[in-house]
Amino acid sequence: MAETESAPGAQEFIPPSADTIDELRAAADGCRGCELHRDATQTVFGRGDEHARVVFVGEQPGDIEDQKGLPFVGPAGRLLRKAVDDAALDPAQIYLTNAVKHFRFELRGRRRIHQTPDRVHVTACRPWLVAEFARLRPEIVVVLGATAAKALLGPSFRVTRQRGELLPWPAAAQHPEDFERVPVDRTGAVADAPAARLLATIHPSAVLRADNQDVAYEGLVTDLKVAAEALKK
């Protein structure tokens, strides 16, 4: 796949009348905001309770997610579920999504090899992420890995420097104004988004690639325990 220099972006595909995550999910099936839709099997939108206390944001769907149409159902997703359990987070209170909604890959024979999304893909898909947050009211936002962190916090943010640290949300966002106001009803009325906190950590796929997976996994769980403790306060 050739690198894309520009993309029209997702904004024109987001119906202004969409009031729920389900309506956004249905609209996202028709998104043509960047070229990734051409080779991906389908759009992979977020899943979970619209009233979830915790929102996890990852990079993009993988091969299995692309086939099943659900985020975090492959090997990294299974590891994340184990880490969530070990950190004593309630999976029923979690909403899972990605910064990019289509699978970017390189075809090698019959295998589809993951490729990190370019900045243009993250930028093109960002309106979906903003639209999701407008309909969610999380107490904690957990960003998994560099791509998700840069999508929300900007290119200068480094997960390695600030992982496990609670930051104010949406004040910590690169563009907090995108997340500060949320709709309250179907009339178009808006209100201030409730104050929340954000925590960055590694993506579970990084654990699977680590030389010492046990150490990497424990680090992920330790970070998630910070989020679990914050929910108790």
C-alpha cells in the first residue's frame, strides 16, 4: 500500500443527528475518510457500555479484529482482558475503541502484516474519536501505546516518560476544546464535559513483542491498577 499524502477525513461521514454510539457505529460503516477502507474488510468501531466509567483507546484493529468487526478480540485483546482482571477493573465498565478504525497492513503472500498508521490516517479518523467522546462520560481514559497517545495528546507526548501518571482530562488533550463540551439532549443543547483523568500505558501488543513478557505484563498491570485505584476515590 502506498503511503497517503492526504485524506479527506471522516468529518463528512459523521451524521450531525447521531445521538448514540450505535448510530455512530452504523454511520462509520460507510466511512471513506482515508484510503484504508479499500483494503480492510470492514470498519471496526468501538464497543462497550455507552455509560462506561473507563474508556480504553488503542491504535487500530488487527487482522482478527478486522475479520470479526470488533476491537480487541485478537491476541493483544485477550492479554488486555487478563490485565484488566489482574488490575481489578470491571470489564462491564469499560468501553474499547481505537484511534484508527480500519486495519492497515502489508500483504506478504497470504499473510496480512500490521503496519502502524501514518499521521494522515490518525488525523483523518480523529473526528470519529471526538464524536465517540462526545457521547461517553468516562471517569478514566486509558491510552494504549504511542499512536493512541499522540492522537489525543499530541505528537510530543511520550508514553515512556509519563506512563502510569494520572493527567487531567480533557485539559491534557492537544486540543481540549474538542472534548470540553458534550451534547445533553436532541435539541442541540450542550454542557461542560465532566472532569475526568487520563492515564497512558503500553499497548498490550508491545507486551507480546517484549523480550521479557513477564516484566512487560507486570508493568501494564501496575499502570492499570493506578486507574483502578483512581475509580475508588
